[in-house]
Amino acid sequence: MGFTTGFLGGFTLTSAVLYLTVALHQKNRATQASLLRQQRLVLSTLVEPQPPALEPTPRETPVGLTETLKDMWNRKLEGAVRTMYETDWRRVREDAEDKVSGILEKIRETK
């Protein structure tokens, strides 16, 4: 093994070990910091409880043309469905049968 190869191999190995060590150290410090923040929050809420959060205020936005048209469409559709449910379909059928039989009788009379 030559000097250059040995030097570069050693440098690569040392750099990799240092990088992994520093990365692990940073990760551990970040975890410890978040744990300390959580513990501080728990302890501070035990001593001084936080006031209850205010309820969010409802957001009011101006209604546009499309929303108005959607509301009109929904109202008309609801009315049509309500009419369908409230209709006495037996009575409608009987009325239609009566009209058709009346038309057929008129046709027979004219012949």
C-alpha cells in the first residue's frame, strides 16, 4: 500500500468517524433540548396554570355570486325532493288513469 493510498484511506475513515460522531452528538443535544423544554412547560404549568384559551372567533367572509347560486340551487333541489316525498302517488296514478280513459272514450265516440 502506498503512502497516498494509506493517507487517503486513513483520512476517509477518520472523516467518516468524526462526521458520524458529530451527527450523533447533535441529534442527542436536540433530543435533550426538546425534553428540557417539555419538562419546563410541565413544571411551569404546575406552578402557574395557563389561562384557558379563548374560543376562536368565527370568520365571516363575503358571499360571492357562486355561493349565492349554489344556495339557490340547493333550495330548489330541496323543494323538489320535498314535493316528491309529499306527493300522493296513488292519487296521481288514479287521476292519470281517469284522464286516459276519458280520452279513449272520446276517441271511441267519434268513430
